[in-house]
Amino acid sequence: MPVNMDCLQNIIAGQIKNNFNLNLFFNNIEEEINIGNEFIVFLLGIKSEGQTDISKLADFAADTALASFYQINQYIQIAGSDKDNLKNIYIDTFNRINDKNSHDTMINHHMQLSAWLSRFYPESFIRALRFNKKIGNVINNEYSPEFQEKVLGIDAAELMEPILDMGCGKNANLVTRLKESGKNIIGIDRVISVNDGSAKKISWFDFNFEKSHWGTIVANMSFTNHMIYSMANEKDRIYDYLILYKKIIESLKPGGRFFYAPSVQSVEERLDDHVYDVEREIMSGINATKLTRIC
Ligand SMILES: C[S@@+](CC[C@H](N)C(=O)[O-])C[C@H]1O[C@@H](n2cnc3c(N)ncnc32)[C@H](O)[C@@H]1O
């Protein structure tokens, strides 16, 4: 009898979790990989049974691995075929593994993951990480709706609709709160755990920002945080962020507002002040911007 998909997914998530803090750039990675025997038996079992949708399972494995890579380094941005390439590593491992080569195949699998991940890290980081067995995770917090409203200076009653929360967090805290108070709002994030339709799993780079559509856009510690990181560390990505920033503000209706933190003063100063009004304020130690499209 085929095993139920939820059960399969739990076992795969468990195996990925067992290696969560493993530094994929460590020189002697093969000594550190945690390969559960039960996991191998399970994998060989579903392979011999031949009834499982492997593409769906590999898709789940790629999403789970991505969520843990983001937790370790929130500034990784995958685009285009990156996710398909990651998914193909899982499919390839599944196709190759058998009862004679399972250990070597799993080691090779982690080498492939390491090669895939290396393109998102500067060479100097990878060199420095070669000697660490474990990797720490960077704080990538979600904030309470009250805190977000305070930092951004939002008065829910005054928000023009529809509302978009960019990088709303996997639990979409602010979206849930504003939805409960009757607002027409949707969140987007590359990692989403809510499944009531209030948030969509998509990268802001792939989202279609229609012109003159949104009454309010909110982005707390998300879009501009990444934009600032890019300005400091990823010179070749800056233009992607600047182009997207322009698309975002053009997607506001006249009178609509973009509330975000942290501020990006150097970009804000270049805007046409006949079209956009910018107010900046420091709240709870964070520089936040309220941008209004005048016309
Ligand atoms: C620090 S969290 C803030 C979450 C939320 N705004 C809050 O204040 O609770 C930043 C969020 O940006 C999301 N993010 C990063 N890059 C993204 C992208 N390219 N597209 C969509 N969301 C992204 C992350 O997944 C994360 O949930």
C-alpha cells in the first residue's frame, strides 16, 4: 500500500532537520553528515514500491531545505532555475540510491548541495567557513503586529485598500491582524505557513506589481533590509532592487502609501518630490519611512 504523502514529507523534513546546523562548506563534511538508517530504509522502500510522486516529494524537500538555508542566511536570494536545480539534486539522489551505495550517495548528495549553495556566498565567506563543522543561524525575526504598526507608524483605520504586505513573514502576523479588522489585505513571502489564502508564497522579484493598483504597501524589516544588504555586499544585484523599488512605488494608487523599515535615504532623496512625499521617523530605534504617492 502506498505510504501517505504527509508521512513521507515528515520523514524527509526530519532528515533535513537532523543536518540543520551542518556547515555544507566544511572541508571534511563526510565526517559530519547525519544519515539516519531509518531514513535510508524508508527511501529504498518507497523506491521499490514505485508508487510515489517523486517530483512532488523532491519539490517538498527543496522547499524544506530552502527554508533552512534562509534561516541560516536570510540574504540568500534564489531566482530563475535555482529552485529547479535544487529539486533536481533530490531527484538525482533518489534515482541513484540503492542498498549497496546508500552511504556514498548521501555523501555525494551533500557535496551537490554544497556546490549548489556556494554560488550564493562570496568566495571569501566560503574560504573562511571551510574549517567550521557547524554553522550558526542569523536572526530573521518575525515581529508582532503591534510592534510593526508602531515602528511603521500605521493607523489601521486610515489605511487605503487594497493592502499588500511584502515579506510578511511565514506566519503573516500583520496580515492576520488587519484581516480580522475587516481589511482587504494580502501578504507575500518566499516562505509561508498559513494556508487560509491570506498570504501567497512567492518571491517579491516574481510578483506582478500592477501600476496604480495598491492603496497601501507595507514592508517591515524585509524588502529594504535586503536592499541595504545588497547595496553593501552585492554590487551586481543593486539594480534589481532599484528597479523593483521603482515598480513598487509606481504600483501605488495616487494617494496610496508605502510604509517600510528600514529607510533607504539615499534612494528616497532621488525621488521626484512632485510625485512622492517622503516622511522618515525613528521608532523603537528603527528608521522607518512613510512614502505617499501624490499623483
Ligand atoms: C525579518 S522577516 C520580517 C517579516 C515580517 N515583515 C515581520 O515584520 O514580522 C523578513 C521576511 O522577508 C522574507 N523575504 C526575504 N526575501 C524575500 C523575497 N525575495 N520574496 C519574498 N519574501 C522575502 C523572508 O522570508 C522573511 O519572512
